Amino acid sequence: MKIFTTKDSNSSLKLLDQEKNVIGELLFSFINGLNDKIYFDDRMYRIKHSGFLWYDKSLIDLNENIILKIDTEKNRLFYFGKNTEFFTIRYKGWWNQKHILYKDDELQLTINYKQKFFGTNNFTVRVENNFDNNLITMFLLYLFNFQISAP
């Protein structure tokens, strides 16, 4: 199991591996959710919001191809890579919140967040050894952060 941490600033959230190397970065706009991006693997991806109250989100590359899409009604995540894959997302907790990602009922990753009164957002990401798609990890981290910071 790999354990990742985050480093928060005013306009970005960096995902760090166990050696404190930057895996990717979430870039936030001035208005929450309007022009957010993910910088990963020397590429920029754009977050597109749709649906009722912007609940449905997609990750789009610079060629306007959909890479990831979330179906919030059924708590599913679709990955459109070489092969189309789908994952199930489960949510737990209220004070100590947790997002859990499954593929075929097999645990892939867990994102923990502990509510704080003051301070920065600190997430802990636990990734199973057989899961190696860090772009999905970055997208889920964005979804969790967007859910927490939304008014």
C-alpha cells in the first residue's frame, strides 16, 4: 500500500508521494469550480461541470476528449483510456470523511479527510499496490476537495 499526502496553498493543492515528490497539482480558479484544472504528467486537463448544481463532472484533455466522467446519481466513475473502465465510489463519515474507490468490489484507493476548525485541508490518500492510475487519484481528490469547499 502506498500512502500519499497533500500540500495546500491558496490556489492549488499538490499530491505528494511517500518521498515528497509532486505527483500532480490541482489548480483552482478565483471562483470555485469555474475554471479548475489538473496538471498531471506534464499535461493540463480541464474540469467540466454539468448537471444539476454542477454535480456531474468530467475531466477533459486539451483536444476536448473526455478522459474521466463521474455519474453522481449512481456513484460511478468512468475512465476512457485504452479500454473503458468503471469504478464505484462510496462515501463514509461526516466529521472524519472518507471516499473509497472500488473496481469489481476490490478496494483500489481511500481518501481520508479530517475536519479542522482552522488550518489547511489535509488529505491522506491510501492507494493499493495493484492500482497505478494516478490521474484517477487526482480527479477523486479534486471531487473530494470541491465537495468540502463548496458553499
